[in-house]
Amino acid sequence: MFESLTAEIIAIGSELLAPDRTDTNSLWLTEQLNRLGIEVKLKTIVGDDDARLEEAIKDATRRSKVVITTGGLGPTEDDITRKVTARALGRRLLLDEQVLAEIRQRFQSFGVSMPERNSRQAMVIEDAEVLPNPNGTAPGMFIDHQGTAIVLLPGPPRELKPMFENYVAHRLTSRAGNQKVVRRMLRVAGMGESAVDEKIAPVYSRYENPQTTILFNQSEIEIHLTARGRTEKDAETLLDRLSEEIEERLGNSIFAFAGETMEQVVGLKLSVGGYTLAVAESCTGGLVAQRLTEVPGSSKYFIEGVVAYSNEAKMRTLGVEPILLLHHGAVSAPVAEAMAEGIRKRAGTDFGLSITGIAGPGGATEDKPVGLVFVALAMEGNIEHRKLIIPGDRHLIRWRASQAALDLLRRRLI
């Protein structure tokens, strides 16, 4: 059994607590640390609050052997990382004349004088090693505090990433010891979380390494596997073994073994097979076409997409017979199949894929509730459809319908 070196990341800045901001630095750092064999156990976002940041740093240094902070190293009053970290560690904050000269020189290279407030960035925590920042004015710091590595990194990614790669990674590698952490994500379609766990729990519960986590997102189940080994190859071998056993239990319901999206998987199968596709959508409003064209190179196999929202559009553009709409309604299996065949013939493709449904919140009847969706797939000499009752709000129904349509095509291509 391997004992992992554990890490925590503290992202600093009140702007990161806004509803429209994402802490992408922590995601990138987690990937880099995993490659070094270091597991990230906790991520924290702290606003520009001295007391809460000090508490976060003290708690982190008690729990983890690697603590990385991002942000808060600028020249303004709300850049509090230096002073608060020094206080949390019980160390002084000292002016480093060499760092000050380097900051001043950087401003001079741009033909301007250094504002006095930037001298704050030359304040260095006692006994810290300064990490150069050729891409900005805020130097980082590396501190060995009672056996814990504490790393202070600037917030801008163009400064943080090269600083970590050039001055931090090799220091942490020696501390990580002789092991690597490798992660893999399997994606499952057409099954619920409980059903997946019921099938694979007897498999993954036998393993302490790799570890398994099952997550549900808006349209699929994700199986996250984490393995530790003395080399990446050793860890990958462990993941291969467990992945194969899980595949035996779930079969074709697994559509990705390395975190690929459904549209990537479908696109690859179409491309390799030399097939072409056209799509006719009603309730999804072009979402399937959008997803397909997000994949580079999709012009090789995706020929045409039509949003036929009204009955008139279904008849005029896709050749749906009026009698089908009259007798069965727009949200029905016969109309879905007619849409799929209509777009296939119109575009001259190998496959025609269609969706029609009720995304809500209005438009439902006693016989046709919100969430009723039909997807259909047409090819030469054959048409098939699926009837679905999809839970969720309008956004989720539309997204899950697009996933179901793509999965219908994927299973046909297998």
C-alpha cells in the first residue's frame, strides 16, 4: 500500500467568490501535482480576509505536507498573501533589496518609473526562497516550514504556470518519493448511478488501489479511477486491469475510457468508418449539431443540420407527411422516424438522426407530458427509434435528449 504525499491548494481573492468566476489555477495545479505522485486532498477559496486566510493557512500546514497558495501577491492593499502567511507561520516579513531592484528594473525596461506601492512585492517571508517571475512583478516564494513545503504563487496563469514548472516541480518531486498517481475517467450512458454501482461494486470494492468514485452529471455517469504506483506504467497497469473488469460488467454502456465526450466518440467512429451524418432537430434547437461541430475535423462526417421547430417546417424541409402530424402529433415515433429519413434523403448521408419532444415547462398534454422525447435513426433500409421520458428542467431535458440521440447512433456504429 502506497502512502501518498498530500497537498492542499488555497486560492486567494474575493473575485474568485463571484458567481461568474472559476478557479482554473487549482484545476491545472491538481493535474501537475498528480503527475508528481502528490494527491490533492483539499481546495479552498478565501476572499481578501486576513483572519480567514490566516486560519486557512494554519489548518493546511497542520494537515498536509504541501500547501500551495495562488494569488494575492500584487502591490495593492487587498493583496494580503505575503503578510498573512508570514503571520500564520510566525515569521517576519523582510524587504529584499535584490528583489526590489529587479522589480524596479522591470519597470524601467518598459520606460516607466516603478510606482512606490510595488515595493510591497519585494517583502519576502523570513527564510523563504524567492521564485523568479520573468512574466510579472510578483515573485513567488518557497518555504520549508517544519517539514511542510509552502509555495506562494501569483494568480495570473501566464505567471503561475511557468513559475511552477521551472522552479517548483523539481523541488516537490524529491519530496514525493518513489510513486506516481494516475487518474482515469470512464463515462457511462443509458444507466442510472444506482444501477451502475450495483453492477460494479463487487469489482471495485476488492481494490484499495485503484480507488473508485462514481459521479452523476447532467446526462451520464462518470467512474473516476485513481491508481498509485512506483512508475506511471505500474499505475496504468492497475487501471487497465480494473477498467477491463468494469467493462465486462457494463458492456457497451461504457462509451469512453479516457474521459472523452459523447460527441468525440461518435465523431471518431463516423470518421473511422467513413460514414456521413445529417441531423434534424425540433425541441433541442440545434444542440446536437452544435455538439458535433465542437469537435475539430467534424466537417469530414457531419454534412447538414436542420432545426425544424414548427409543423410547417417539418413538412416543408423534411418531407414529413401531414397525415402523420395530424394522426400522431409532432412528438411521436412516426414523426421522429419521418424526420430522420427526411434529413437523410435531403443531405444524401449514410445516417439521419432526429429528435422531437416536449422540453417544457409548457406544451404538455395528458397523454404527452413534459420530458417526452422521441429520437430516431435512419439508414439505408432501416429506421429505429427510442421513446424517452426525461426528468429535469428545460435545459436538462434538451441536453439529455441530445445525449440520448448521440448514444443511439453510437450503439449502431459499434
